[in-house]
Amino acid sequence: MSRQGILFDYSSPAELYLSRRRGRHTDYRRFATAAEAIRYAVEELRARQSLSAWMQVGEDRFNKEEINRLYDEMIILCARL
């Protein structure tokens, strides 16, 4: 699930943008799946303490808080398998 109870496709390609300082350098990475982008953003870049992060999946854009929520939902889905 994601926004408003709509199913989120973790297998969709995703683009991830991370900004360390407002108006400064923005890192961009493209991932084959949204699941990979979410895992990278939450687990590997947590230590970098980026000020802002957003992910583009198709026409939908997710902010840092939404990425964290999708990560939590992904962990729950994996635990059920």
C-alpha cells in the first residue's frame, strides 16, 4: 500500500534524488526497481544525513517521509512471505 490505500508497485523502475544542502549538490541514481531505491535511501544513505530525498516512480513523486513509510511497508510484506 502507499498513498490513500493504493497498491504500490515495488518492481517499477525508480529515480532517487538526494540533496545534502538546500540549493546545493543533488545526487541522482536510477534503480531497476523501487524496492532497490527505497532500500538504498533508507539503509545505506541514513548515515549521510541528507537534508532532503525524493523518489520518482512513473508520474508519482515521494518525499523522504513517504520513502520511509514505503520501506516499513516493504519490511512487513517481506516478513509475511
